[in-house]
Amino acid sequence: MRSTSAATALAVALGSVALIGSGAGTAVADSSAALPISSSGDIIVDGVHRRVFISDPSGGKVVATDYDGTVIKTITSLPQADGLELSADSATLYVAVPGTDAIVAIDTASLAETGRYATGDGTDPQHLALAGGKLWFGYGSVGHGNIGSLDLSGGQTRVSLAQEADGTWNDAPLLDSVPGAPHTLAAGSRQYSFTLGVYDVSSGTADRTAFLGGQDAAIGNTAEDLALTPDGSELVVATTAGEFQQVYRTSDLSPTIRYPSSYWEQRSVDVAPDGLVAGGTDTYASFGLPHVSVYKPGSTVPRRTADFTDYRNGVAQETLLDHGDLAFAPDSSRLFAVTHGLLGTYRLRVVTDPGKALTALTVNAPATAGRARSLTVSGKVTNTLGLTAGTTVTVTRTDLESPNGKALPAVKPKADGTFSLTDTPPAGGKVTYKVAYAGDADRTAASASDSVEVSRNSTTLTVNRNGNVYAYAAKVTFTAHLGTTYKNRTLSLYADTAGDGKGKYLVRTGTVNSEGNLSVTLTPKRDTTVSASFSGDARTAPKTAQSWVGAKVKVSLSLGRSYKTATVSGHTRYYFRKTTDPRLTTTMTAYPGRSQRLQFQIYAGGAWRSAGSPYFELDSTGKSVVDLGGTHQSGYAMRVRSSYVDNSSGDTVNATTHGSWKYFTFTD
């Protein structure tokens, strides 16, 4: 069972940095995070270090998270770890560890164990509360329980057991205390019958001042959870008796008001330092009913509700379990809840601004509109408490002319919360209207936005050289031309080289000249696409254009083993003995898997005629050596050339390139 320390009350008095939802804009959203636990014992919030502690009896550990549920550390070696309590200065976390009949102290800054205090063999301490300068613990097993105290003052540990008459408690009683009533200790039984007790501990012992049980407890059933109000004058109890949380005066345990709930089994309750009351149910089959309801002190109408259920195929998946599943942050800015899923998973649910009624806000803008033409934006803002007189919402327009937003005149909603505004957007493109309600002490802030696509003028953009083919690594100047625009005269030029796997990359960004041109010179070694991009401006739409150019390969062919050369008809002719196999060596720009084509022709009947065009694979350096074997006929004029053929030589990254013809003949 949780109890709020004096340090947390001091934090409330001084004001905490954790305050949220104050001011325009969307309030901090509720969140959810998975917890590495297999059971849930107790939960307590450290407002000084902004941490949440959850005990896991089955796992024998305590998990420490931040306010978002991110796990900071898991503290192990705590068999059956259950009840949690914070010291008055929030420097120490106390953990009831029935598995070792001890109470363990944890430093809340370092999260390291600093002490282990034995409570006696077979005591099984389970629930903790600080009151009257001592740490009180409810201990015992089913059928027998009692209250003990641990005195850590004076540098010597002293344990006192059996603070209540034997037989009063049939289990280890739940305990609670508050700084506003430092000598008051409240207790309740979760077994057999509904039993409550209030004690004055100012003398160092537990002197019972009020009791409710047996035939006097007409409410029946059990006390599943309990929490004192900040001044200790009342005790709020969760029971399985009906659809309510019952409140009792601590002076005589007479009933006062009831906080209604949506389901008949109440399992958890917590009271914040400012008096907020949160009550939770444990049902899976809630059918959309809230798991938690939050009330202002004395009000029977919930200020806020939260449904943690994740429905799948119409079946609720999560629920709250027994006591210790709810805890307020000391500044009341958040309510933390541990939920259990049907598949055995546990989650930390965080409800923000639990004491404020939720505000809903919608905004609707047309999908499209013409620039410099009037348009209407409408919406609605509602709150479960209604809106106060004179409520206004702020409006901000964000566009290309005002990327940081421009405030428009505030709008006053009608009585039903609906509102509308007219505006003439000066800029085209995406224009966003954000409407915000600031909220107040009783209502959450809210904001919403919608966007309209406003028309822009079109411009022209071209890139020259498209379709041209150039020699390997030739200097090629590409020029992009931009037509009329509003303000922006900047272009970005990109290149995309075939086969390098890099995609397009920026080669130049700049302002076009007075003629609207921007150029870049490249030396393509492979087919290259050059694209120009205009990002647009407030009145001119974006534009892109591109140009593809082909790049030839470097190729050369040499003929080896000739016995002489001569110039014939303006060509060099190689002469080979017909008993010699000419060696044809091709050197070509390398590329993985590339082949070269050797094209042979023979002169016959007054024309050059094909004599075969075989392909030969190049090595990794782009070299191919072929010996022309077979039976050679003398007296014929022949020629050969090496070529790269796009899409036939094994790849498509260059333009088809033919080498020069080499002429040869065989002689006897």
C-alpha cells in the first residue's frame, strides 16, 4: 500500500517542474509501456527523482522506471517483494520482502540496496506505511495477521510486533498514512470479512481509535485497497461490495459519501496530495466502461475517466488487478496504473492531467483552394465540463511564406463549441491551420490542425544534351533552364551514373543566371542521367527535368605474330604466314561480367562480307586475348574489330562502341 511522504507534500508546496498541460497546444498525451514483471504487488512514485517503482512478488524484484515507463533498473534478490514506501525525504525506498522476513532499504538515487532489516522468523511482512517516525508493516499469513513497527532512529534498529490484539486481523493488513496526519495509521483486511481500523501512533505504539468489522460492517465483502485523504480525516476504501468506493470518517469509521464506479468490483484506490481520488476496477469485460475514474474531493461526478482495455476481436485484453495498481505523482500531474493482459503481459499506463476534464478539438479545412482566394476553416471545441464564458481559441497559419507560423486573430466559439474563420492564404502549397485551446485549472489543453493544398503557378524546366552519346570521359556541359518563378531562382543538379549503385548525387546547387540557366560540366565514363530540381516557392510549384546521355567505352585491338605490315588503300595491313595463328588482344574499359565482340569480315565479290561475330569474356582488367586458329586460306583480304554492344556484352552501363578495323591477310 502506498503512503505519501512529507517530502512529496513539500514538493507540492514549492511547485514541481513536472507540471504539464499549462498553455496552448496539445496536452501531454497518455502513454503506455511494457513492464518486465510477472506479477504486480505495489506501486509508488518518487517525485524528487521522477521515478516509478513497481514490486513483482513472483519475480522477487522491484522495477524502477522513469515517468514515461522506460525501465531504469531492476532490483533483484527480493523474494516475494510486495509493499513499498518512501522515506520522508524520498532518499530511501523501503520494500517489504516476506520471502526473507525482512524489510529492505534501497537508495533512490543509486538504486542500490543499503540495508536489510529482519522482522522475525515467519512474520511475512507485506504492507508498509510511515507514521509517527516509524515504519509500520502489516504482516502475517492467511488466517492470522498483525501490525508491527520498525524504528530506525538513533542508529539502532528496533522491531516491535503484535501491535494489535491477536485475532483482529485474519491476514497481513493493508496500511496507509499521510503527512497531513503524521500520527494516524489506517489499516484494512483483504481476507474473510470487511475490517477497518484507525490507530494513533504518536506514543510509539499503535493505539486503536476506531474499528469497523463483523456485524457492524454492513457493507460486507473485503477491503481491497484503501487510501487516506490528505488531512487524514477520511479513508477511501475499494471493496467488492458494489459499484462505488466508500468513504469513512477516520474519527469513528462512519460512512460518508460514495464515489460511484462503472463496475461492481472495486480493486484499487489512491488519493493525491491535492485530494484527487482515483478508483479502479479489475474487469476484462468492461465493454467500453472506464477502468479508472478520477474525482475531485467530494464530487460524485468523475472529472476524468480512463479505459486501458485493448480490444481484439471484441474481447477486452487488459485490466487492473488488486490493490497497489494505482499511484498519483506527488504533484498530481500524472496517474500511474499497472495493467495485466490476458496473455500475461504487464504494462505501465500513464494518465496525464488526471484532475482535468478532457477537451476535444477538431479542425476542418478544405482539401484544395486557390491562392489569394478566401477559404473557410471550421471546427469544434468541447469539454465534459463545458466551456467558460469568453473562451477563445488561437489560430496559427503555417505556409511557405511563414514556415514558423503566423498568428491569425483569435476566434470565439459559439455556445455549442463550434467555430469558423475565413482566411485568404497568400502562399500556395501546403497551408496548415492549427487551432489551440489553452485549457485552465479544470480543463485540459487541446489543439488540432488541418491542411489545405493551395494552388501554385507552373514553370518550365529543361536540361539539354538529352539522348546524345559521347566518347569515354569526354567533357560534357549540361545546362538547365528555369522559366518564370515568384522568388526562388535556385536549382539543384544531380547526376546518376549507371551501374555504380549510388543512385543520384548532388553535383551543383546554385542560382540561375539572368537568362535562367545553370550549368555543370561532367566527364561521363558510363551512361549518365543529369536531373534538375526546382523546389518551388510560395507561388510557383516544384518542377523536375532530366537528360540522359550515353558514354562510350575505351577499346583497342592489337594483332600479334605478323611477319610484316604494309599500307594498302590507306590502311595498315598485317601479313601472317598461313601456318601462324594471329593473336588478337583487346583492351576495353572493365566492368564485372563484361564481354567483347570480335567481328570478322572477308572481302569477296566486291564487298565486305561477314565471317562471324563471337563474344569473348574480358578479365577483371578489361583484357581479352584470342588466338585465331584453324586452317587459314591465303590470298584473301580480311578485317576484324572489337566492339562493346549495349545489352549484349553482359551489361547496359555504356553506349555501344566499335573499335577501329584491323586489316590482315594470310600468305604462303
